[in-house]
Amino acid sequence: MNELRDEPDHREVVHREVLHRGMVWDLVRDTVDFADGVRFDREYVWHTGAVAVLAVDEQDRVLLIRQYRHPVGHSLWEIPAGLLDMNGELPHIAAARELAEETGYEPGRMRTLVDLRPSPGGNDEVIRVYLATGVQESDQDFERTDEEAELVSRWVPLAEAV
């Protein structure tokens, strides 16, 4: 029996049009040659990608942040995360940076936990989630401004977070 796994399956894009250029993402329309005699257009969000960090301590607590999210009109409890928007920055470095900037903690060890594609029918975003252990307080001070000015971080028992 074949192993169950996602696999790359690239179809020829015969035309691409950028419909909107945004601050974080673009809206594009591709004309795709899908199969013999089958061609269609798809509009989707073209995203830079992101990283997130599930930090777990020795007491089985996870480090969460509370952040206002305008599109849904809520302040949400989330794991620390951020965009892959710094040219040439490796994902694991971006994840460690985001953890430190948003929570004041640094990972001792990190490993890839999962790559998420939250809305693959309309968005090409991939969020790489890292598991961080051996987390320690950072000796650096981070000034949170703009939408991060009200960030709150808290260690939460894993069962409560789930």
C-alpha cells in the first residue's frame, strides 16, 4: 500500500495576472492547463509565508500571546508567529526572532512540528510551526509598537490551551 502523503503536482500556468498588490499579500489570477482540454482560471492570495512557535516548558505549559486581529474583530490567544518577510532570513531564524520579539523568550532547541496550509483552495500560505523546548527568558529588551503594542504573553497549561 502506498504511503499517505501530500506531493507536489505542478500544472502549467499559461497566464498570471496580479489583480492587487498588498502590504503583506497579493491577489493573483492564474490560467492553468489542468489536463488535456481542461483549462481554468483561479484567483487566490499569494502570501509570503509565515512561521509559528509552540513553546513548551518542563511543566507542560505552552507560551501563548493575546493579540488583536482586525479581520475577525477579536483579541485572540495564539502561539507566537510572524511573516517570512525579511529577505533571505531562514524560517527557523525567523521563528526564534518572532518568539523573542513577541514574548521575551528564546528557544533552547527547536524542531519542525508541522507545515500548515490553512486555506489551500484560496491561499498559497504555508505556516511552518516549530516546537521549542528549553525556552529561557531573553536578556534583550524588545519595544513593541503599532499592532504589537498591546501584546500579552502567558504560560498556559497545555490541557487548557487545547
